[in-house]
Amino acid sequence: LAAKMRWGKKVISAITSVGKTEEERALDQQREYGTPVWQLNYEVESCTICLQPFFERETKHMGMHHCRWCGCVVCADCSAARAVVRNGDLARVCSICAQELNSPWRDVDPFRRIVL
């Protein structure tokens, strides 16, 4: 049964990764299995989601936040959601991760995901 479950997860992973870039597949694996690698503040000029610039007129961090799920830098508006993260804490997550974490498919048996 364990071997069948591993095989099923690999099949689902292959199906969902079709058409994705290598970076997107790596991000999917990182979100599912590991802690996020945070984007460095000095490398980011605008929100990863809405593209609103962080730095205007010599001001410092204008609502710059890290998503605790994927590690991307986003503005306050795009990181208003909270979710339980890997260590069990309730933490700030970006709107994209919040949507994914609230997906009805998230905790469903992998074999049911492919039955539509």
C-alpha cells in the first residue's frame, strides 16, 4: 500500500507539473516539503504580486513583508491573510499562498485529486 501511495503521489506530481517552468516546479516542491527561501529585501523594488513599488522618495520599507509560506516579498495589502504555517504558528502569508492553502483539494487523498 505504501508503494502504491508513493506511486500515486508521483503520478499526481507529474500531471500537475505539465506546462510549468523549472522554477515553478521547484517552488511547488518548496511550498509542499520545505521551509521557504526568503527573497532578499535589497533585491526587491516592488511587490511580487501587485507590483506596487516599495521605495518612493527616499522612504524606507513601505509595508514590505515576507510571506511565511513561500518567502516572497509582498506589500501589506497582498499579505493581509494569516494561515497556520509549517511550525504550527499563525503567520502572515501572501494572497496567492492563502488561496492555495484554503483550496478544498489541499488535504484530500491524492488519488481523489485525479478523479473529476
